[in-house]
Amino acid sequence: MYKESNNVVVKHLVNRLRDVRTASNEFRMTIEEISRIVASEALNDYPTVTHNINTWQGSLDVQMIEVQKLVLVPILRAGEPMLTGILKTLPYAKSGFLAMKRDEETAESKLFYENIPNLEDKTVLLLDPMVATGGSLIDGIDYLKSKGAKRIISLNVLGAPEGVKKVQDAHPDVDIFIAQIDERLDENNYIRPGLGDAGDRAFNTND
Ligand code: PRP
Ligand code: URA
């Protein structure tokens, strides 16, 4: 299943990302904000558990997200601001890391580093702003499945229809929550209209 956000604030923020005058600092903060909203949409029907808390009028049983069973995994580098944003909402979630780089000629992704906590009985929120050919996301999901993830939810900002379909075909059990699906993939495997290279925009390495 994939779900494109229909939140007007999300659409507004995605268009801030498209504007080349949006400098890296604002670009990262905007990715953080979009990610927090899309994560809220993704977790809307996530199971809750009863917690007993101490309120100003004594003890109370309340329903809370089972944060201990969530693992946030950004695909570095562009996924880093997504992690920073979601950790502001869910500061006690565990995090793991995948560092992948797409070969700009072949669009094949390569894994350079991983540090993934125990995924037994865990739901992973996999964080990557861009789904272009879908190759990086498919490889990331393959890897997390090989580590035993119980469920994987993909959170993304921009996708090309071709890439999103490829991910769905390869991993129909993974739910994709995405801020915006754009028109197409161009001849250089970039998303159009897109926003350019998300890692370069976020970390000021455009030139
Ligand atoms: C970008 C982006 C995705 C990937 C998407 O990362 O952040 O991870 O490309 O392309 P794909 O769907 O065709 O695989 P990149 O490899 O450029 O690394 P970066 O985050 O360090 O910029
Ligand atoms: N990676 C990006 O950052 N942007 C694209 O359009 C494609 C891959």
C-alpha cells in the first residue's frame, strides 16, 4: 500500500523545498517538519498499549504508542534530517543507520555502513526523502528484512511514480507514506519536477 499525503501544509512545505532559494538550513528544517507530519499520518492506526502514568490528580491508565517497539532507520545522508525531525516527536525511539550511495551513472546503490539494533518484534520506520528509481529503498528494505524486521513502514518526501511502483512490486508488504508523488523520472534518473539532489541541498554541497 502507498499513501500520498493530502495535507495542504505538507504540500506547501514540499514546494518550499523545490525553491532553489531555500538554503540548506531551512531545507533541513523543512524536511524535519514534513517528516513529523508524515510520521503522524503513518502511525495513525499504529497499535497503542496501556501505560499507567502519574498525573496531577493521581494515577491514570492511558493509551500510548509502544515506542520501544519502533526503530527509526534513516538512509544516509539525505535521511538524516528526517531522523532529527521524528526524534523530536518520539525522543525515546531507537535508531539504526544505513549509509548508502547511488552511483550517478548506473543508479545502483551501494551500502557503505550499517548499524542496526535488534529488530526482533520491531516495526522499522525507514527514512529516505527521495524515491527515484527505487533502487536504494529496495536494497534498504532487503537489508532490514535480512535482519529480521517484523514490519517495515517507508516514510518518504518525494517519489517518481516508476520508483514507487518498483518498490511496491518488490515489497508489497511494506507500506509507503509519502508527502508527494511527482510526474516522472528523467533521463538522468532524477525526479521531475523534484527538488534536485536532496543530500546536496541539505548539506550545502551543490557546487
Ligand atoms: C539519493 C536519495 C536516495 C536515493 C534515491 O541518495 O537520498 O537515497 O538517491 O535514488 P534511487 O531511488 O534511484 O535509489 P544518494 O545516493 O544520492 O546519497 P546522498 O543521500 O548521500 O546524497
Ligand atoms: N536523488 C535525489 O536526491 N534526487 C533525485 O531526483 C533522485 C535521486
